[in-house]
Amino acid sequence: MKTVLISGGNRGIGLETVKKFSKQGYRVFLGTRNYEKGLALNEELRQSGFLNVIPVALDITDQASIHEARQAIEKQTAVLDVLVNNAGIRGDQPQTPSSVNLDSIKSIFETNFFGSIVLTQAMLPLLTLSSEPRIVNVSSELASLTLHDNEDWKFYSFKDAGYGPSKTALNAYTVMLAYELRHTAFKVNAVDPGYTATDFNGYKGTQHVSDAADLIFKYATIGKSGPTGQFLSKEGELPW
Ligand SMILES: NC(=O)c1ccc[n+]([C@@H]2O[C@H](COP(=O)([O-])OP(=O)(O)OC[C@H]3O[C@@H](n4cnc5c(N)ncnc54)[C@H](OP(=O)(O)O)[C@@H]3O)[C@@H](O)[C@H]2O)c1
């Protein structure tokens, strides 16, 4: 049975991605900051027919928590086939470039950028043992500097100084890691899940979490001839 770890798997896009992988026959490690709630959630999932889900306590801004999550996973499996770096925060508003509080930007980067890197590094030894290791870094269209230069783009006025740049940095890490792993079986991609109705945006997103989960699943299980080091969305490649 193939294995996957999804950070921030307890709600929103992450939870729907947990369900998707479970239905597709994966053993799913559901990363959750609140382990007790994760256990209760897993009971609900099991009763709804989502099997082989294992909650794992995981706060990606806490190196000890990441280390313990790895140990918990290693008790269950030697091999991790897929890592979905989904956990992310939008951060406090406003994030006006000229006046945003630096601590606010730092906390966004701690989660969206540094946390995803530390989790990736911790899981690489387990991923390396997979015959088809896949990493999806859940990014955002708001990371695209090219689109930020296009006045006709629907999110042109979304110029937050913290959130978008944190995902731009995550995209850069995706490119660098994919290059380092280019002669291996790894596929490492940044995926924009699309504007999705979750807590993250007060449920203003225009698509359902299942659309986001389907897309993440697609790139997290892409075949040998699939892309690596790319920035991908429902429409295909996004400009950097
Ligand atoms: N929704 C959209 O329209 C949209 C669009 C583009 C990209 N995205 C990206 O998609 C991903 C998921 O977003 P969402 O809409 O599902 O948001 P969400 O409903 O707010 O869920 C965020 C998840 O991340 C977890 N999380 C936050 N900080 C964490 C940390 N330090 N350690 C571990 N887990 C942490 C949260 O856990 P808690 O429950 O403990 O807070 C929660 O499970 C994010 O990376 C987001 O940037 C979303």
C-alpha cells in the first residue's frame, strides 16, 4: 500500500486531500497540530468509509514536532511515497507593503516557507526509498510575479507583502530541490489548488475543496514522464 503525508490534513483543502488519497487506497498520514482533535476526526472519517488514515501530531513551525512526526511515521512504514506540503497561513491583515509589521511577515514565512522546507528535509530519507517519490508544494497564483505585473489579471490588486511572497519563495525552493533531484525518480512541483472555499478566505473561494484535492492528487501521483520543477494549476503551467 502506497503512503502519503499531508501537512495541515485536519481541515480545508488538506482534509479533502486526505479523503481523496484514502479513497484511492493510500495509507494516509494526516498531519494535525491538535492530535486529540485529529483522533476524533479520524473516527468520523473511518465511520464515513475513509480507511487507513493515521493522525500524526505535526506543527511545521516546530522542529521537535517534525522530528517526532517522522518517528511516528517510521514506526508504521519505512517508505513514504508522497509528501503534500499543504499547511499554510494567510497571516494577519492588512499586509500593506509600506507599513506591514515585520513580525507578521516573519510568521507567514515560518509556516509557508521555512516550515515546508524543514518538513521536506525530514521526510526525504523516507521518500528516497520510494520507487516513485512525489512532493507537491501547495502554492498559490498569488506567488506569480509575472501575473502581478498584468493589470488584466483578476487578482492584480492583491498585493499583500507577506502571503504571496512566502509562496513565491516556496516556488523558488521547489525549483532548486527539483534541480538537485533531477537525476532521481523524484517529481517535485508547486501546485496552485485554485480559489477554493475554505476558512482561509472566509469561504469566498469559487471552487469546492474536491476540485483542489483532485488537482493536488493528480500532480502528487504524476507518472514517470510527468513534469518536475514546475508551477502548475488547473489550466496547466503558471508563469513564475
Ligand atoms: N483556499 C484557497 O483559495 C487557496 C488558494 C491557493 C492556495 N491555498 C493554499 O492551500 C493550502 C491549504 O489552504 P486551505 O484553504 O485549506 O486553508 P485552511 O482551511 O485555513 O487550512 C490550513 C491548514 O493548515 C494548517 N496549518 C497552519 N499552520 C500550521 C502549522 N504551523 N503546522 C501545521 N499545520 C498548520 C491548519 O491547521 P490548524 O487547523 O491547526 O490551524 C489547517 O489544517 C495553504 O497552503 C494555502 O496557502 C489555498
